[in-house]
Amino acid sequence: MVELADAPEEKQEQMVGALVRFSIADLPYNEKADTLTRAYLDGGVLSQKHWHDLAHIAYATLCKCRYLVSCDTTHMAREQTQTRVEKINKTLRYPTPQILTPLELLEKLQ
């Protein structure tokens, strides 16, 4: 929701409409997710500037998502990020979602 608030007004309207239409809810604060996000930060997955991206990965990890889809190929959907997340999750005994772009997911599912 923080990222949504930073989006241009037109995008905010589109996203809010989609949230309502598909009954998508904001996940509540989770102390484990906060701790895991901090572990990713401390482990150098991404910088403090990308805290919200790290939180997305943490929530996807804790929810045992198989995939995390992101259009952000600069930070999120790239091999280096995947490798760093896997290393930390393995140490903490968490499964790791595969971070993919939408097109990569579509290819994988075909």
C-alpha cells in the first residue's frame, strides 16, 4: 500500500479498482516478515532503499508462495537477487519462491 501511495494518481485509481474487483487485501504487519526482511537487508540481498521489495520477498517466503512475480528486472527479478535470497532462506530453513517476470511465469506454466 505504501508503494501504491507513491504511484501516479491514474495508476492509483486503476490499482484500487483492481484491489476491490478481485477482493485483494493488504497483509497485516507480521513480526516474522519484518525479521526476515531485516535478514535480507543484512545479507545484502538489496539495499535499504528497497525495503519494500525485500518485504515482498519475505511475505512470499513466509506464505510459502511458489512464485513471486515482479516486472522489476533491475532489482527483484534477477539471478543475483534470487541467489542471495536462496542462501539466506536455506540458512533459516525457509522455502524460497522463484522470483520471475510475468512473461517468465507464463513460459514456465505452458
